[in-house]
Amino acid sequence: MQTVIVASETLFAVAATYLKDATQWNRIAALNGISDPWLSELTVLQIPDLDASAGGGVGF
């Protein structure tokens, strides 16, 4: 787990950057007690460890 500080981001973008999968934004939200994926101010977030099986994307 790591801690990051983001400014005016979306949890989708944060998940894409740190978890390599934007569909895992809900893992970040749950860990930080956030319900709205749109962040409007400077925010400190805990980022969960990578888990390739947790993705919600569709495989081809």
C-alpha cells in the first residue's frame, strides 16, 4: 500500500496511473471512504496493492 497526494483528479485516473486499471477506482474509494470518484481539491489517498484479478475490465 502507498500514500499519494492528488489535486483535482478523478479516481478513474488515479487507478489507471497507480493500479494500471481505471476500473479499479472503487478499490481506492472503499479504502479511503470516498463515494464520489470526482475529487475537487487536494486529497491524500491510500492506494491498495496491485491486484490484477480485481479488475472490472472486459478481456478480449
